[in-house]
Amino acid sequence: MLDVEGARFLIGVLSVSWLVAQLAFLLPGGLGLREVRLTSMVELRYGAAFAAALAVGFRLARIVFEVLAFALRRPPSYAA
């Protein structure tokens, strides 16, 4: 079970990995940089298997949310 300190750690790691990906503006969507940073930091505390699963899970969740956002968008109205 995740305690308060573990939750704070994961929130910090996610924030840092997101920031690293944003600063690498030449890579579209972070292109793996976010996952590498996330995995390398989480691995120190929780192990490689959990870190890899977390990184893949967050990437898949992001893809699902982007597809949903695209599917639910409102089409532009061209009424004059």
C-alpha cells in the first residue's frame, strides 16, 4: 500500500519527468524521455519492474486521454 511519503515521492517524480520532457522541445511528446526519467527515479525506491510498469501505464493512459479528447471535441462551426 502506498503511504503519504510514497505518494509525495511519486508526485515529485512525475512532476520532474514531465518538466524534463517539456524542456526537450525537439522531441515530440517527450518521445520516451519522460518514461526514461520516470523509470530511473522510481527504480531507486520501488524496483525496476514497478518502475517500468508505471512508465508504460502512464504513457498508455496519456494516449487514451488524448484519443478521448480528440473524439469528444466539438467540430468548428462555419456559420456566417
